[in-house]
Amino acid sequence: MSDPVPYAITTQDLNLWYARFQALIRVTTRIKHGLITSLIGPSGCGKTTLLRCFNRVNERYGYVTTTGEIKLHGKNIYDPDVSLVELRKSVGMVFQRPNPLPISVYENVVFGMRIHHARAQLSRARLDEAVEKALTEVGLWNDLKDRLGMKATGLLLEQQQKLCIARLLPLKPEIILMDEPCSALDVEGTRAIEELMFAMKGRYTIVIVTHNMAQARRASDECIFMLMGELIEHNRTEELFLNPHNPKTAEYIEGRYG
Amino acid sequence: MKPDTPALFTETALVRRKYRQETVAKWVFFVMAAAMIIPLLLIVGYLMVKAAPSLTLGFLLDVPVRGMTEGGIWPAFVGTIYLVFISLAISAPIGILAAVYLNEYARDNWFNRVINLAVINLAGVPSIVHALFGLGAFVYAARFGYSILSASLTLAIMTLPVIVASTREALASVPRSFREACWNVGATRWQTIRAVVLPNSISGILTGVILQVSRAAGETAPIMFTGAVFYKAIEKGDLFAYGLHEQCMALSMHLYTISTQVPGVKESIPYATAVVLLGSVLLVNAAAIALRVYMRSRTKW
Ligand SMILES: Nc1ncnc2c1ncn2[C@@H]1O[C@H](COP(=O)(O)OP(=O)(O)OP(=O)(O)O)[C@@H](O)[C@H]1O
Ligand SMILES: [Mg+2]
């Protein structure tokens, strides 16, 4: 394993318990760097839980016990020298319901920078530049450049979701986790987010949870199917959909279509 | 169309019955609402009419004269201001910060739940019990004597649990998604609290605190046992009349005294005292509402 591994995330025998309930069972996976990997499976199978493991934010939701190993770019994130602040800075997360903070668009984008830098380090010019860069990257700059002071909660849902992605970018994340990012959006909004994902592919590793088979198929390079806390199948997306190895996968995919 | 089928969209017996129920329900609710509001208006109106002869600025700024049968209420008014402000200056910071700890840092375990239960029960303890506690703890054990300090501390103890409870409620009403947004950019708990939790709950917190003004101003037993006196001679209109270790007069106590203990008080004086007490509390509450509206409307925090 000394050569530069193309894997952004690897887990080995990952188990997770909420109090006494086991939500993840011996999950072993390798997620490739720079690709879009989708995570599918029925409700309650642990997709969100798995996603939250990757920046250890599970620990903020009640009693959680984890065993096993999670490595990001070869670094075990349970090593004692890992700082949660730095970890979460480089592993950003986007939620099902867009959750911009009830402040201005501008402040939303620079929020992360304000969290991670002393006030003196943040000149107005530096912040302005970061805002323009991030908003341009998610395709909001032209729409919003004259309205940076407006409250972010007043934007269209699709814009809010893009803003939530833009909010991560000034922190230069390696990995972006998306938990059903399109389920609150209409067809147009969904397409916009998917296009954004394509544009960001390569520079960021994207893991996206979705209940929409068509979306998983369209938008992802690789696909992981989970069931009752277990990882059933992980393959290239076309392969998994056209040629599922596990009968359970086939059943789920077909059930969804039928 | 067959002759016996009903015409389209006309009332049936069932619909008529539903309409009747609807009317009855509406009137029952209206009468209850009226039953609540009318006595209130009557009381306030009656108070105002009875108090009218004495309601002047002079009444507020004057000291009582002729064995408290005439004159004003300044010493009691100032005393109440002292008690309310000092007690809330003690209980608000402690209560708010404790609530932040309990809600944001403490884990949800049995200890936290016991504390929560204790807080809720303490909030329901009758004020006379607080009075006795204050007497034992502050007047005797801590040797503060009968003083403004003892009385304020007693009031603080009385208001503390309610402030903790209302603050926790305000904090808990901040949507989790705001917190998640913070956690996922690597904010620490304190950064989360400062950046999103407090700004979005501050109006609720302040409302909770300010509502305690009326309690602190209105309770008689706790201060009677620990630091309020029937009569104290101070200069008319003097705002800095009392020291921390002195005893003071207070509106609630004064009202009790002049209506039950002193013979021959001019009839309008007790009513006017009540109006002043009521008016100050209403004023403070109105200020609270104004503050709240202002904070809500501010876009940037
Ligand atoms: N904070 C929590 N405390 C206790 N149990 C939890 C918690 N979060 C999730 N669970 C349980 O863990 C299991 C997996 O939940 P998870 O949210 O990861 O599922 P999911 O695959 O994301 O489902 P969905 O598709 O509905 O979002 C569920 O049975 C759920 O009830
Ligand atoms: Mg989920």
C-alpha cells in the first residue's frame, strides 16, 4: 500500500451502534478518489449513518459506538492525532433539506472561513474573493452578485442547496458528502445539482446518498448498495445496474422500477 | 335524471347538522374568550377609576406622610426597582449559562434528566418556601441580615429555575439543521453556540427573563421574610436611597401594609399603588415585546 492509492475513503470491518442498536455491520469498502459514488438502499439501511462516519459527526448524535477502521487518503481518522475540526473542514456535508444559516448569502459562504481563521487573518478582499470564487463554482455568482446581502433563507430551494455546497468550498474540502441533496428539489433543481456534481468531479471525491435509482444511474461512476446495515454490493454503476451479482441487489433495483 | 335523486350541491341533513355544530362550537369558544377578557378589563378599569384622584407624578415621586395615610410611594417604588434588578442581575446570567451548559454540552444521561426534573419542580415551589429558605440561608447562615442583598438573593433563587427552564426551551427550539450546518464545517460547540444557537434564541431567552420581572416585583412573602420593611424614611425622588445592606420598602409589601395594617389611609392610595405596580410590570413586558420584535427584524447578527 505504499504507492499512491487512488482511494479517498476506505473502511475495514466498520461496525456502529446507536446505544444497543447496530446500524452498520462489518462494512468494508473502498471509495475511489475523484469519482462520484452513489449510496443506495431502502430506508433505514444505514446510508446516512455511514456517510456521517466519514467526518465523525455521528458522535454528535447521541450514544454512538464505533469499531473498525476508517481511512481517508490512507490516514486513519480515529488516530489520536486527528483533529475533528480539521477533519470536518476537509470532509464537507450537504443535507436533504438545504440548511443555509439565517444570515446573508455572503456570510453563509464565508461562515466556514470565519470559523477557522482568526478575525485578523480575514481581510475584506480575501473574503470577497472567496465568495466570488465559491459562488462562481456553483453557478450562483451571476444570479446573486448584486444580492449578496440578502438573507439566504429567502432564496429558491435550488439556490439554497447550491449555496450549501458553495459554503463548503472556501475550506478546500477533499471529500463532499451529500445526503439526498435533491429530494427537496424539482426536476430542474435536480438537474442543476447533478450538473454541478459533474463539474466538480475530479477535484473532489463525492459520495451521494439517493433514493432515486435513475439519479444513481445517471450521476454516479460507482454505486454501493446497502441493506440492513450491511454493504451488499459495490461496483461500477452500469455494472451494478445491468449485471448485479447479488440477487438482493437485483431485487431492490427491479422493485424500484416495477 | 331520476326524480328522487337530490339536486346537485344542495344541503343534506348531515350537512345541516354539521353547520349547527359549527355554530355552537364557535359560540362556546367565543364566550370562553370573553369570560377571560372581561373580568380583566373590569379589574383594570375599576382600579383606574378608584385610583384616579391620586394618580399624579407627585404620587410616584413623593414619600409617604402622616403614618403612611397620605403622600406618595417613592421609597417603595425605588425599593422594588432595586430588588428586581439586583435579583435578575444575579439569576439571569447564572440561569442562562447553566441552561446553555445543560442543553448544549451535558450528555443526555440520567444525571441530566434528574437535574431537569429538579429544575421543573423547583419552578413550582411556593414562594413562601423560598422565603423561609432565604431567611435561613442568607439572613442567618450567610449573615447578610435583613437586607436588600438577602431579599434579592432570595428572589434570585426563586426566579432561577424558571429562567433555566425557559432558556432551555428557547435553545431547544433552534432547528437542528442550523447546528448541523456548523458541525459539518468543523465548528466547535462554543462556536456553534455563539454563531447560530444564541443569535437565534436570544429573543426567547430575554422574554423568559423579562417575564420574571413581574414575578420578582409581585411576590411579597420572600422579601417580607428577608429584607423588606413597612416604613423607611428616604429623600423624596432620591434614586440612590438604599445601600445593599439596608432594608428597603417595596411596592407589593407597601400595598399589603396600607390596605390591611394602617387605619385611615386615603381611599385612592392603595388603588393608585396597585396601578403603579401593574403599570410598571406592563411597561417592562411591553419593552420585552418591542425588543423581541426588533431582534427578529434584524437581518444581521
Ligand atoms: N441518532 C440515532 N439514534 C438512534 N438510532 C438511529 C439514529 N440515527 C439513525 N438511527 C437508526 O439507524 C438506522 C439507520 O439509519 P440511517 O438514518 O442511517 O438510515 P438511512 O439509510 O439514511 O435511511 P433513509 O433512507 O430513511 O434516510 C435506522 O434504523 C435508524 O432508526
Ligand atoms: Mg438518510
